[in-house]
Amino acid sequence: MRDLVADNLTVALGGRPVLAGVSARFRPGEVTAVVGPNGAGKSTLLACLAGLRRPDAGRVSLDGEPILGLAPRQRARRIGFLPQTPEVAWAVDVETLVGLGRTPHSGAHGLSEADHAAVQAALVRTRMTGLARRDVTTLSGGERARALLARVLAGEPSWLLADEPLAGLDPGHQLDAVDLMRAFAAEPGHGVVMTLHDLGVALRLADRVLVLRDGALIADAAPLEALTPAVLERAYGVKAAIVSGAWGPLIELIGRVDD
Amino acid sequence: MTRRLLLLGGLGLLVLLLSGLSLMAGRVWVPWSAWTQAAQDPRWAIIFELRLPRTILAVAVGAALGLSGAVMQGYTRNPLADPGVMGVSSMAALGAVMTMYLSLSLATPWLLFAAAMIGAVVGVAVMLVLAGGTGGTITFILAGVILNTVASAGVALALSLAPSPWAAQEIINWLLGSLADRSADDVWRALPFIAIGSGLMLMLGRALDALTLGETGARALGIDLNLTRVLLAVGVGLASGASVAVTGMIGFVGLITPHLMRPLVGHQPGALLAPSAVAGAALVLAADILVRLTPSVAEVRLGVAMAAVGGPFFLALLISMRRRLA
Amino acid sequence: MTGLSRRAAVGAGLATGLLGGVANALALPRVISLNPCLDAVLVHVADRSQVAALSHYARDPQQSSIAKLALGYPITYESAEEVIALRPDVVLTAAHSSPATRAALQRLGIRTELFKVPNSWAENQEQIRRIARAAGHPARGETLIAQVEAAMAKGAPRPGARPITALVFQPNGFAAGHGTLVDEMMRRAGFVNVAQRYGLKKWGNVPLERLLDDPPEVLLAGQAAPNATTWAERILNHPALASISRRMTRAVFPERLLYCGGPGLVDTAAALAAARRQVLGAAA
């Protein structure tokens, strides 16, 4: 099976439990959204899934093998990770930035033909070919997000794990990004797991939703089954209702629940 | 890619030209007859025993420092970093100062070099212990600060407790950095370490490029940051430690050489490595030639000449940067 | 050509150069000195034609006791290149000069004589004799030693005279303590060096405060240079020193006498004797 499996993940930071026995199975072909309040452990979960953090207990497997048993290069070829606050330290041009995504594949002698081809393909998919020569530090927020997404796509991974990829983006750019990720997940053997704050996006555009609260998984199902008013109340302490809008279900916030 | 090779070729040619100039420059004019009548004319010794080792050392030390600067800036993602940030140069200086303080190098001249290298190795070891494992760049920089502080305090202590004013003067003169009167012995001692250290540093291009995306980004791209840190510490430690051991503290090169190369090569840290090495060699050579030709009394300190050569370029760079940002 | 035979060739070249180049007697070696203290001795024990070069410090009146004399001698800036070009037989170097230069000269097979800082008259005598031997005039070395001893005897106090407390005080409050040549000269001139009162071991800076708190009878003070602008030199003229002028006499002791032995000791003895006379009046 090409699944990405989290098995009883437990992580404690400074004595405080961040993940408490979280288990989940992610299948190719799906876009999974991980939601929950701040401090629920979403980023930590994603980092464990990407093999960037060693859990205190439990393990993550990819295609049946433990992910931490893979050589870093091997792991990086199969999992593309988009961090939450992506920093770009130097004023390189977009094409160079996207080229960095080929690092797990390239040798010490720069990019090969195949690498260049992958870079171009990624630039086309994210519609950044016109901006390829631009200095990254001069891009707008939306353009920058697309460039970073292109970087991940250039690595031709099987799994795309993104931590808050839509944060700070205009609605239009948010839709673009989600479309890209859905298209990626639709390809055979590919899957997407992303953490989100926007419940509306999760509801409308994810195939599966995981809800975390205080490090524990309180829902793991299709969006409408996961984001019920009861779950929302437990996770966020808000009263909400799921209503049918003209273009799909919407979450309507009613008010706070006095805890 | 061809543009890079063209640049490297051009810089290499510059180094070659400056080397030729370096063999000719000095207070003593050595005519061509000295070259042909090597056995009879002792001035041949000036070229062969003094200027040739000096030229080779200038190239080696300049390359080591330029390369170390590019590596440190790439690793810390800070364009103001230089090899001294790691604290290894100060530790090497401390080792050398101790031998001068104890007047040990009078009888055994190689002792100063050995003590400086021991200082450098201790510095690298302490650095790796303090900042190894799960430590990030911040811990690395802090460890460097600690080493710098301790070493500077040690040097200051040695200066204040110096047994005589001449001993203190000797220490100060050495610390100010100079290539004067270095011989083939110095070349044989320093070159292996500089070569090994530079070799290790040149392997870091891929990791430094990946660090453009930050530490998490680099790790996500499959870079082993622990290995990177070790290679960096040992590489910079050996190369800049050996440089300090033979010439004293030469500042400025490591800091400005990458800046001088960025307009020509771009900002990608890995691409800056080889050009910074060659450009550093050219810079130190040019400064050393200037030192030997200035008509002043004593030999102008190499660091001063460095500022004179590199300063104007740096100033022009700053002005153009300001214009861009304005 | 291996390294060894190359150096032999250089040595041979230097030897041939000597035989071909020197107009005077072949027996007398060509000498170069790289240190102002050694310059002063060399000038007194060697023929003018023997001295291939002095150090450039020899012409500095603040540091050298032969400043005017040195104008008539060639100088170097103590670099190995200049030394080699002058083809000397022996080079006089001091302990804290550039190690690289010394190593370069040794590597080229040029004979170097190393001299440490003399901390007593006995040590200094040995050095003078060594320099005189290196220059091929051992007798002149003895003459110089005799001159210094005569000056010391002239400046010595009457037997049984009370020793006077004194302190050397140079720019920045720099002073000499026990175990230095200056200290011995002071003792021979009838002074007690009280540097250790202020915490000094061999060399160090005396804080002005401590000096004011517990002044010696005589301050052997340096002279600020005519255009003294450095902070270090201003301290010599600090107004606070005037406040204790009744308890402490101020005598002149030029800075250059502090650093070298050799012929400068004649001036040292004279300066100390003058200081003693100044303190005691005619009853010295």
C-alpha cells in the first residue's frame, strides 16, 4: 500500500503534551485537511509525518517502511514539505528558488537536464514562467506563495505536506493554491495533507478532515461528518451550524459557548 | 554556467598576474641578472626564499579566508558574518600568543604554528560540543561568541601580564597580521591544512543552497544539517586556523569578498564559494603588494592595506545598493 | 637543485660577495643590527666600514642614544630582503623582534646572534663582549665596559650615605621594577627603587592615584616631547603632580635610557647622579 500511516504518535515539548497518541491513515488520491485551534498540535503532526521530527512514542510509515529509517535524501524525494513560515534568505531569482526543490535529486554538479525539465514543468503548473527571472524578494505575497509551491512541486514528490499554505493569501490566490493541490492529489500515487485555519475551505475542498484538540484526534472523516456542530463546539468552543449555500455547505458561526 | 567559468577564469588570470607582480615588488630591486646568475647572486634568494613563499601564502590565505567568509555567510544566512564569527581564529591567535608570552618560540620556531593549530582544533571541538546535535544556527553563533570572548580575554590577559614591554609589542605586532618575511617553512606547514579545510568547505555548496529556505526547509530537502555543521566547523577551523597561525589576524577579506562577488555571481550561496576563494586570493595579494610598495617607514599593516584596496569597492557597492533600495 | 644545495649556494654567494665587495681588511666581518640597543653598542665597537646597516630606530631621538650619530650610517627597516641584499656576515637580533624575519635569515644560512633583554649589568656586559667578538674587536668591548664602570663609579654615593627612595615615571606612568637593569643602576647610584610599593613586578604602569598617595622622594620622570599630545605623555605634566612637589623632587630621566644597556648607561649614571645631587643639594 502506498499509504502514509501515523501510528500512535506521542510528542511532549517541555513537559507539555503536544500530541497524545494520534493515529491516522492517509491514502493517495486524497486531499486531507488537518484543522484545530492554535496549539492543538497540527504543525507538530505534520512535521512528524514529514520525518522532520522524531516522536517520543509511536511511528510514521510510508509504504510500510518507517519514515525515520529512510535516508534523508530518499525521504525528501518522496515527501515534499512546505513549512509554515517559509523564509527565503537570499535574493535569488524565482527559477533558482524553484531549482532548490530538485536538491534531493541533484548531485553536487548542479542541475541536470531532467532537473531543468522538472523546474520548467513546476513553473508552468504554478503559472510563474513569466516571473522566472524575477528577484524573489520583489514578489507579492501571492506570487511568493506560488513560487514556493512550485519549489515543492519541482521535487516531484509523492506526498505534499503543507503547513498553513493559505495563510495571508487573497481569496483568489487561496483558490489557486487549493486547485493546484487538488490537481496534484488527482495524479496517481500522490496525496496531500495540509493544516488549515479556514474551516470553510476544509469543508468545501478537502476529501477528508482531521480535527485536533489538545493533541488528541477528535474527528477523522469526510468533511460533513467531521465538522459537525458537536465537534466544532468541542474543538473551538463555538456554537455553529452547517447550512447549505448555493455552491455547497457553509459553516455559520452563531456565538461562543461559555466554557 | 559558462558565465561562472568565465568569471573564475578571469579571476584566476588576475591572481596569476598579481603573483608575477608580487615576485617583483619590494624595497629591494632585483634585476634580471639575478635570475640568470642564481648561483652567484644572493639576491636570487630574495625572489626564491622570500617573495615566492610570500606570494604562495598570500594566495593560500586569501583563498582560505574568502572561502571561509562565503561559507559562514551562507550558513548563518547573514551577509555580515565572517570567519571570525566561529571563534576559531581567536582561539588560534590565543595559542600563538601563549607561545610568545612564554617566549617558547625562540628556540623552536615551529612551536608557534603548532600552538596556534592546537588552539584552532580546541576551538572546533568546543564549538561542536556546544552547538552539535540538535543545536541550530543560533546556538552555533552563540558558541562562537563564547569562544571569541574567552580567547580575547586570554590575549588581553597575556598582554597585560607580559614580562616586558618588548614582549607585549611583539604580541601586538603579530596580532595585527602580516605576511612579511614568511618562508617556505611556513608554506609547508600551512598549505596542507588550508587545502584540506578548503576541500571540505567546497563540498558544502549543496547544503548552503538548500539553507536558503531556512533550516526546516533544508532538512525537508533531505540535507543532513548535523553533517553540514561538522564539515563546516572542521573546514573553516582548519583553513582559517592555519591562516592565522602563519600570518596573524587578517580581517576584512572574509567579510567583503562574498559581497564583491554577489553582483557578478548572484546571491546563491553555493555559487559564491569558488569565486570567493579566488577573489580572496587576489585581494590579499593586491594588498600585500601595496604593503611592500608604500614608501612609509615601517611596513604598513596588511589589514590597513586590505581596507585601502577593498574599501573603495565596498563603498561603491553600498552606494549602488542604497540607490536600488531608495 | 635540492633545498640544501640551494642554501649552500646562497651561503657561498654571500661569502664570495664579501670577498669581492668589502674594500677594507678581509678579516673584519660585516655586521647588521636590527635593534636600537644593539645599534648603540655596535657603533662603539665596530669600524664604520664594518657596519652594513643599523635599525631604522637608531635615528629616532626618543628611542636611541646615538640618534645624531646614526644619521651617518645606512639603515634598514628590519626586513629580511634588505638584510640579504646587504650581504652581512653576522646579524644582531633581539629577542622580541619579528620571529618570521629571524627564521627567514636562519633558513638562508646567515649567522644571527640573538640577544635577550638584559636584566642586570652582568648580563649586559656579556652582551657587549659578545657583540664586540662578533665584530672582531674584543678589546673595544672591554673599553666600553670600562667606560660604563667609570661612569657608575663617578655617580656612586659616599659609602654610608642614606639611600633615597625613587621611582622611574615615564609616559603612561610606565615604571621599572626589581630585576631590571635600570633597577640595578638606581641601586648603584644610591637610590631605593620603590616600584613594588605600587604593585609592580618587573615592568608596569603606576596609577597616578597611588603615586600621589605614597610618593617617593624622587620621581625620575621622562620628558614629554616638544609636541606632546598623546595622553600617555600628558600624564608626565599632570597638574596633580605639582601638588606633591614639596614632598617629592622631580628629576629628569629621559625615556630612551630605560630600554637599553650599552653606552647609554653612561648617560644613565650621569642622569641618576644629577638627580641625587638635586635631592640632597651639595651633600651628595
